[in-house]
Amino acid sequence: MANSHRRVLICGASIAGPALAYWLNRYGYETVIVERAPGLRSGGQNVDVRGAGREVLRRMGLEPAVRAATTGEVGTRFVGRDGRTVAEFPAGRGDSDGATAELEILRGDLAELLVGRTAERTEYRFGDRVTGVEQDAEGVIVHFERAPEERFALVVAADGIGSRTRGLVFGDEPQIRSLGLETTYGTIPRTAADDDWWRWYSAPGGRSITLRPDPHGTIRATMSVVTGRGRPRPERGDLDAQRRRLRETFADAGWEVARVLDGFDRAEELYTDAIGQVRAPRWSNGRVALVGDAAYCASPVSGMGTSLALAGGYVLAGELAAHVDHRDAFRGYERLMRPYVAQAQNLPPGTPRLANPASRLGVGVFRGVLRVASTPVVARLATGLFTPPADAIELPDYAHLG
């Protein structure tokens, strides 16, 4: 690809987009990132950085900064209605092990680090989005909601599981596979009784509540409920409707439900999502490619979303730098990433119902299994129970390219 044709538009400024921009900049590409939010989205929930994702951070020189911004989470505790510990699993000590990864960071904090590392060489355009894409032999003409149309050599959609850009180019081709779980995320005040464990409470009715520490003096809370796979993705924007729905669903759940509901009533941001996976038969169409959740969301349940985003951005950029023809680069990207994605999306049987039992008996059985699994001998044998397949890819070395 000639130097005059090295201008790439990336849609989405979360993790995959800025990570891709970083590596493309290293290889001499000019990058523009368009993000429909009015500014960089701060905060968000805890994300794991494992295996290949952590190796990418090392190659970016960002691992020390991520370590300095970690949440401080020391492990996972499953608790009963009275708050007493049922079972606990300390944080992992390596690149990949444990329900709580050694490197835990808020999604927004990681995005801020990535944007900061790319801001000098990447143009960021907030408060806009792509509304049309026209491809020809020379490039892509992109239409925006606010800005004038513009030509790019390539376009990459990195705008999440519900990618609007993907819809413009691929239509309904990528299938979103529902896991039958709906989760609401929010931030609530921290109290003196809170500690640095990820606390998980399961209630009958397929419900769960979790509380996780952050480095900003607050608590990241979630409320999840099994809904069945046919339920449509929730409409966002009506916070009062979300809050009413949560009270109807969780009012009698027990444990700290009153505190979380009250906290969500006062929270400025609530995010409700139907948890699912993206199963796309292809990750490119002409000069448009997909990366991160837009291409292969494995769901938050997998614990692999951030690692897939970082590794995907690294591999896609490296393949583009290694090939003259973008079509060969896109084929190389899929060949390298497909096996990794397939393993990450292969969730344990019974997920997510296993951790969100419907009956009181089911909750009791689940807690019994956890008690046994947390004993020292069994814990050593069952290390993989809470460990995602974070090392299932050997990252190519593209250092000689840039």
C-alpha cells in the first residue's frame, strides 16, 4: 500500500480502537478515530488483562502504567444472604490464572491510558458517527453524521457488540448469540464495611449481585438476571425505566440489594446489556474490517474481551504492515485470530445458568460446589475452573516492520 493510501478510519475509542491505532502509527499509518460519545468514557467496570493481552501491553510499554492503575482487587468471594463467605478464590499471580486476574483495571482507565499513548499521532473525533460507507477500487468514502464526507484507504469497526458501522457494511450477517443473561452496571458509594474482594451473591430466580472495588474510592456493582435467549436487547437511555425494572426484579433478592438499588437510583450512569457473543462468519468486507467486540465479542462472562481486543488490534495492524495488499492482510489476521477467538468463546457448559441458579435448591448446590472447589487440595486440581483460555495464541513478532 503506497504512503498516500495509508489513512485509516477506526470507529470506536474504547480498547480495540486505540490499541489498533497505536500499532498502525508504529508502522507509518495515519489514523483517525471517530467515537459517537461526546468525550472519552471514563470509569466502567473491571476488566481482566490476561495472557496474550498482557503480552501486547508489554510490547507497548504499558504494563507498568496498567499495574499502577489496577483496582486492588484481591480475589473473589461468594457470599450468602447474611454476607458471610461461602467460598473464596484469591487473585491469580501469573499472566492468566484466577477469577480475578493479577492485572485488573477499570475499562475506562485502560482506555484513557491507550488514548493518552496515541493522542499525538491519532486524530480523535468525539460526538460523531459513521452513517454511510461507499467502497471503490481506491478506497472508502465515509459519510458522517456531523462532519463532511471523507476518503480513507481502510475502515475498521471497533465500536462494540452492537456496532453500527458493522451493520452498514455487513448487514445482519454477523450473528449475535444471546446467552440469556441481562446485566446492569453502575457505580455506588463505598462504605467502611467494604473490602477489596469481588463479592458475588446468588439469589433464587436466576439472579446475582456483585460488588467490586475500584481505585477511585467507589464500588462497581452489577445486577444480573437470567432472562432466556429470546429476549430482545434492552433499550438504553430511559434511566427511570431501568430503575423500575430492577426494583421489580430484585426487591426480595436479599443481601445488599437495598443498598445497590438505592445507589443505582442516584447513579448518573447505568448501563444495561443483554449479554451475548458475536459469531461473524467473516471479519472483513472489501476495505472494511472488524476488530474487538464488533468482530468476536466473547461476552463479559468469558473474562476474555479485553485480551481479545488488545491481541486483535496488534495482529490486524501487524498483518497490514506485513502485506502490500489489504486483502492478504485481512486473511492473515483471520487465520491467526480465529482459533484464539473460538477457544475464548467456548464457555463452560451451563453458562450462565450455572452461576445463576433458578431455585433455592440450585443455589444451595452451587454454594456446596464452591465450598469444595475452594479447599486447598481441590483448588490446586481445579485451577482451570476460573481461568479463561488466555494463552491460546502465539503472537507474531512484527518488530522488524516499524
